[in-house]
Amino acid sequence: MSSWVSHLPPEIAYASVTGLGMNAAELARNPRLTSVVVQNLNERPALPFEDAAFDAALICVSIQYLTQPVEVRANSHESSVRADRSS
């Protein structure tokens, strides 16, 4: 989940960083993002990503605003479980 800042270490380069947030203008200001998705997770807690689409999923300083944090976290886990892992 993201906005104008990703809270990622600046010294680490990532192949891609997808930001999901509610504000397109804030996401556009984030220089770390290589792709963005605008979605209100309080209205639609299901993430619009395939299973194992990412190596990791992060939520920083925004989980307290979610009305369904457990469902969002479960969905983010599914999106970040690598296909070659058995869990």
C-alpha cells in the first residue's frame, strides 16, 4: 500500500515496485513506484493481483485506516506467496 512515499530503503534498488493507494495524484508523486493501482481497500478489500505476483507485500502507516484489515492482509499474503514455495 502506498502514497507519495514508499518507506523503502533508498540504497536498495528493486526491479519493480507496485503501489496501491486511494489517491492517484499522491501515487504519481512517488518516485519509487514503477506501477500504480488506485483502489479504495475499504470498499474493495480484495487485491487486484494474481496469486504469487510479488516477492513481498508491505503495509506501512496505513493499516489503522482499514475497516477490514484482516481480509486485506490475507489477500496481500496470497499476492506475495511465491509459486515455488509450499506453504
